[in-house]
Amino acid sequence: MKLKTQSFMLTGIHYKPQIKQKIAKQFNKIIAGSFAFIAILVLSSCTQPKPSSSLTTIFESGVLKVGSVYGRTTYYNGSTSPEGFEFELAQGFADFLGVKLEVYPYYSYRELLPQLDNNQIDLIAANITMTEQRKEKYRFGPAYQSVNFELVYKKGEVRPRDIKQLDGDLTIVANDLYREPLTNFVNEDEAKFWQETDEKDIEELLEMVSNDELDYTISDSNILSVARRRYPNLGIGFSVTDNLQIGWLLNKNTDDSLRAALIEYFGSIQSNGLLNALEDKYFGHVKSFDYVDTRAFIRAVDKTLPKFKPLFEAYAGDNDWRLLAAMSYQESHWNPRAKSPTGVRGMMMLTLGTAKDMKVTSRIDAEQSISGGARYYSSLLRRIPARIKSPDRLWMALAAYNVGLGHLEDARKITELQGYNPDLWVDVKKHLPLLRQKKYYKFTRYGYARGDEAVNYVANIRRYYDTLVWLEDQNELPIIEEENTDPDEALESDEDLAPTEAKDPD
């Protein structure tokens, strides 16, 4: 079978590539830890299979070959480059070794296994759980995540609380990842009580449950968390498994040098915070779920967004219009006349001071508000330290839009003093809420702030943004309509635009 190969050297998480001398040193360091053990194995038995893949082979070829499956949490082709949690981890490992990454994406887990068995790839990175059955057939790298498998049904239907309460069709993806959790519920002489499909992936099955085309399916908790942002009526009946660890799959005969390198790599990205940052990028903002809010947002996308979409596109500048739209929904629910108790107003909820700085004469004019809000957000982005890479700088600029750049800098200083990385959003967001506590804010430059609200603010915008991206990818964004201005809602200007409101510290 001819392998499908795609080769890339890009990733959203930035690692410093090793120079050649460091690559050699890294190789020697990794080999040294396992050399004695490998020597004993070789001397003790000459009949053992030749190691199927090792660091020697990888370094000599200069290529790390990784198998994966297509999916939002594994590997997919983004608008400009490959994306996916597993892909970025694999790219990071290739950079760690100083070699080129080649990804072999397949449409099912079952297609991948023969490639690993025949030594056509070095490892599989595909959200694979460490079950006892798999441990007997393969080796695993170190665990780096945990998930459980959930029975998924449509909200509004009767919720099943165990297997015996299922009343309808249960269909799962036809591979061991989904089959093995169910085998614990049947004896060897009993017929299986579910159907399996090779024609659909898990995201399609979840969509079918949402659309009343299927009664039940089973999904791992990571995939379900992402899917519920698009299909908020998906409910969890019960957990089919306890928490299962996830790791990369290696050939049973692979020598210890490759696994030793994996242990060192995952240890390094756990200690420097990059693993947490990557988890936050793909899953951190979707773990919390609000059914009512998600349904309301999807309705607003259909009914309200078409009137303002041209303005978001026109004034986004170098930013993504969908992020600007998500910000506006969080601020005002796309209501040009929105007003908060503190006096901020309009589509982008501008203070009088910010509106004056951005030359906005009427905050309730949707076009002026969107233009001013977009320019203000861009100005914050420019003031975030250049060493902070995307997407972290995007989330920090969003937090600054909400709480002020000065308070953000206070939180970053607290983050650093606490021994965390002030350039990673996943660390900063843990410390922003400390600005409410006197023992912390009394030592800061700008004092008290509702930092916890800024954390929720960013998380909500990220969820709205993800939903807009997905809807556009599926060509499901509504058609743009012409906006009809009601003469009874003639735009008025903000009287004076005097700095009567306190401007967020910057």
C-alpha cells in the first residue's frame, strides 16, 4: 500500500530548533540512558527481532514519520497550515530532535496499525487510550492526557443513566478505540448491542445525534467538548469508562531509545509549560459548557450577524473578522445601543475616553463602534511584548481590552513572581483573579481589578470564535442581508465625549 505523506515544519507552538552540535549531544544523552539495557537485551538473546525503529534510524534519515488520523483534535488542514493538537505535539518532538516531520494522515485508526506493524512509520499520534488490550500488542510513550468515553444522546430525549436504559440505536465508529469500552458490558457468548460504521467519523455521528438521525453514540470527552460548541443539544447520558490515559503508540519491537527520547521530550514541555499552553489552545476554553448561551449565540448568528458581518470584515484590518465579531457579541450581543451600568456603550462597549482616542463621535453608531473597537484592539496587540507569540498574544490583548493593559501587566508580574511563565496565557489566566485579593494587588502599580472577569471574557470570545470558524468552514454562515435603518432610531452622538469615565489603565 502506498503511503500518503505530507511534510511540514510549522506549528502554532514555537520551539527553538537544535543546532547540529546540540543534536549530536541530545542524541548521545538520550542513548546513554538506555544503552546498558539495550546491550543486555542484545547479549541475552540473538533471536529477538531487530528493533523496528530507533533514534539511530531517525537521525540517519533526518525524518520522523508519524501516523495520525484526520480530526479536529488530531490532524487537519487549516486555512494556511496543518493544525491539530496531536500534529503540534508531533512537530514539537521533531523540532526537539532536530529532524524533519512527515505526517501520514489516514481516515481511520484501523488503517494506521498495519503501517506501524510493518515499520513504515515510527509512531502513531492519534488520541489513543492506553487499554490493557493495546498494551499487550504495542508499546506506549509516556501518558500526556486523560479522557473518558461518554454515552451521548440528544437533550430533550429521555436521558439513559446506564447501558440497560438504552432505548434506540447505538452506533459507534468501527475501530477498537470505540469498541473496547463496550466489550466490558457483554459476555463472550452474548451478541453485541450496538452497530458499527466505517463510513462516518465521530464528528459525523455526533452531528447525527444532534439532528435526530441517531439515538446514541460514544465519544471521548475531548472530542465531545469541542463538538458541543457546535451542537449544544448533545447531552451526556453516562460515562462508559473511567479516566483513561493517552499516549503515542509504538511498535512492540521498537528499542528503548525512541521511548527514552519521548520521555525526555514530554518531560521538557511539561516543565516549561508548553504542554499546558497547547492543551489550553485546543481544549482549555471548551471544557466549561453553557447550553443556554450556546443556543442563544447560534440563533444570533442566524438572525443578527448578517446585518453587521460586512462591517466586521471591512474594519478587521490585519485581524480575523470572526474574532472581532466574537468580541462584539461578548460585549453587546451585537446590539448597537447596548449600555452597561458603568456607562460603556455600543457594539464594542467603548468608554468615553477610548472613543475619544479612537475619534469615535457616536458610540451607538455600529460602524463607528466596530471601527473604533477594532483599532483599539490592534493598538493593544502592538503593545503586547513582541516575544509573546500567537495565539497567546491574541488572548492577552483580549484580556487587556476588558481589564486594561496596566492590570494585565500587573498580572504578568505576579505570574512571574509565582514562578510561572508570564508570556503564556495559560499561566497568566491563573493569576489574573489574584488582582481581586488585597495581599496581591496592594503591591501592584494599578491596584485592584476584576481579573476573574477578564479570564471568563477571553474564554467566551474564544468559544464564539471557534463556532464562527466552524460554521464558515461548513458554509453554514447565513447570507448577508442589507441593513435597513429605522428612521425612528436615528443615530445620535455622544454628548461631549468628555473624559468623565475612568479610562482603563494602559
